[in-house]
Amino acid sequence: METIQDSAASAPTQEEIDEESRRIRRLRILVRLTLEEIAAGGLSAEEASGMIAATRRVAMEMFPGKERAFDLIYRPQFQRVMHAVYRLQ
């Protein structure tokens, strides 16, 4: 059974929480800008796909090991905008 000392030692510090919040905010901004750029329609489908891949790479650098979370949260948004702009399935 975990003691109070053990749970306090494993709890993130306020600094760690703030840093993660900043990274999440940056990722949301990056995703929003990528979605807006693709939705503007000035890119080819290949360029748009490249932007999505680059955004995913940056996200994995910011949050290593969270590929599944990215795919669950952001992939549907990217798929919707790609379908709307390029009529892709």
C-alpha cells in the first residue's frame, strides 16, 4: 500500500505542471495553425499531408510516447479538413 510520503514524492511539482501546460498550449496553437493553413486551400494535398506529418513529429518531440493520444485527439480533425478541402476519404 502506498504511503503518504510515497505519493507526495511522485506528485509533479507546480513547475512541471506549468511546463506541461505550456507544451499543451503550444501544441494546440500549432495544430490550429496547421488546420487553418490547410483549410485555406492554397496547398496541394501532398503539401497538406506533409504539414500534418511535420505537426505530428513536433508533437512526438514534445510528448514522447503519446502517439496514440495524438491520433485519437487530432487525427480526426486533420481527416475532416483534408476531406473538406481535397475531397479525400
